[in-house]
Amino acid sequence: MGFEQSPHEAAIYRRGNGGNALLVGVYVDDLVITGTKDAEVAAFKEEMKATFQMSDLGPLSFYLGIEVHQDDSGITLRQTAYAKRVVELAGLTDCNPALTPMEERLKLSRDSTTEEVDATQYRRLVGSLRYLTHTRPDLAFSVGYVVALSSCEAEYMAASAASTQALWLARLLGDLLGRDIGAVELRVDNKSALALAKNPVFHERSKHIRVRYHFIRSYLEEGSIKASYINTKNQLADLLTKPLGRIKFLELCSRIGMAQLPHKTTHKT
């Protein structure tokens, strides 16, 4: 049918460019279709119906546990029902709500003396929470919290991880839009981590960091990524990387367009 598979996301196909672009997302036997012209979408549906026995479910409203609300103001994604099931799975339905995902200055330790939990159930809960962060990025830090050797190392590893995601997204958008997105801009609020990323020499401060985190250096050299310093007060990514207090947490949620959320999560008490 003339579609091209995205080299950066195997489940996405594109046909045409610009004003005639048609995009199809495939998950097993479910298709999500969008395009710049309704006529192109309708024509593709007829092509598929002529080849396969298919059902047209109309505008997307639910997909892989994600609720999709579409109106003139835009598209909103939610996982309300899924989030409630996660809370039930964790046995927290009777707990008090909280305004932030985790306590400030929380310290986790491998030497904890608290009672052990069921490892399988723990992994199941973490996996469920990771899926929930698709529509609740404000939970990302609390779900992914680890112990790091230093703030410089933690920031450097975070910058590297962010680079992989940003490059993938930029290249995927390039596939979908049919044009080059250009260099990815990375804002780092730790000067030591920024210097480490821009330094091609491996030394005492970086030799213990796994090699896979150092790829950011090669991308900085070739120009795929541009990294610069940003003051911590202006760093929106703090929402995803730090346990914030209530005021800062709500402020950043508002700045990234999540002000409409009730900002209630559950802490076990």
C-alpha cells in the first residue's frame, strides 16, 4: 500500500508527506490511524477492509490501558481506571491521599532493617507504576529512585539517559514529519556533570561509570546534541529527578501543563 516503516519505531508506518501524510500505529491486530486529511484516512480504511475483515471503532478513546479524550481544545491522555487498579493491587485503597509522590529528602538504603516484602509482588507493582508514568510524568522520579555515588555521577547518568530518549524522539518525529528536526538541546543544572560530558578524557571521576553512559560525549562532538547549563530554579526536569516539596511540585506541574491534575497520590501511613 505504499507505506514506509519508521527505522526508529518499528510499529509506526507513514505514507505520503506534508499535507498528504498518513500515519499508522500497529499493535498486533489493532491499528491507530491519523493523517492530515480525513479523506486519506477514510480511503485507507476502505483499502484495509477490502483485504481484511475489520471493525471501525471510530475516534480513538481507549488504547492499551490509556484513555484518550479528543475535543476542539486538543487531545488529553489519562489512565484513571488503570491507576485505581494499581492502588488496589498495592492494598492502598484506604490510605490517605498526598499532594506529592514521595517525601522530601527520602533516603533509601540497601542495608535497611525493615521487614522484607514479596519480591514478585514488588516487581509487579514497580512495573505497573512504570507504565502509569506514560500519562503521569510527575511520578517518574519516585518510581525510578536509586542510590547514586555522587550528585555529579547521578546528573551525568541522567543526562545520558535523557539524551537517548531525546535523540530517539527527535528521529522518530523526523520520520513522522518527513524532515530533519536538527540538534537536540539538553539543559543540565549541574556544572560538574556538564563538564564531565564535554570532556573526552576518561579520568578518576568517570572511570567507574559504565561505558554505556559515556555515549553522550560522542553525540556532543558530532553535534547531534547541544548541552548547556541552566540554573536549578529554572530546571523543569526537577519534576522528574528530585523529591520535591508541595509548593515546588505543584509549580512545576503547572509550568509543564499539568495544572488540571488533582495532584493526589497515595502514601501508606
